[in-house]
Amino acid sequence: MNMKTLSSKTEKDIAEMAEEFGFSSKNEFISQAIKEKILELKKMKFFAISERIRKGLLKKGIKPKEFLKEFKS
């Protein structure tokens, strides 16, 4: 998994956090941190797309509640 050399400060922070939060290894901590960051970025992407859709609907005069009623029918 060593894609890039980390700074000594980052390595120290990883070691401290891994120990403090009970991870079995630095690699387990790094893996979890990456998974959480990827999930966070996917959520950001989803909300950005949702916002573009919302703006597009409003531009066409469709209110969000009206749009959602169509799905309930």
C-alpha cells in the first residue's frame, strides 16, 4: 500500500492515533481513514449532483415537493 512516502510528522500522527483509538496496526488505521475519506468525498459528490438537479428543476418551474409527488404516485 506504500504509494508515497509520508512525512515524519504524518507517520508520528498516524502511530499516535492508531494507538490511541485502538487500531491493531498503522495499516489498519490508514485503511480505515482512507475508506472514511472516500465515503466523505462520495457524499460530497452526491450532494453536488443533487443540488444541480434541484437548480435545474427550479429553473424549469418544478418545485421539489411537486417533483417528489410524482414518485409517490
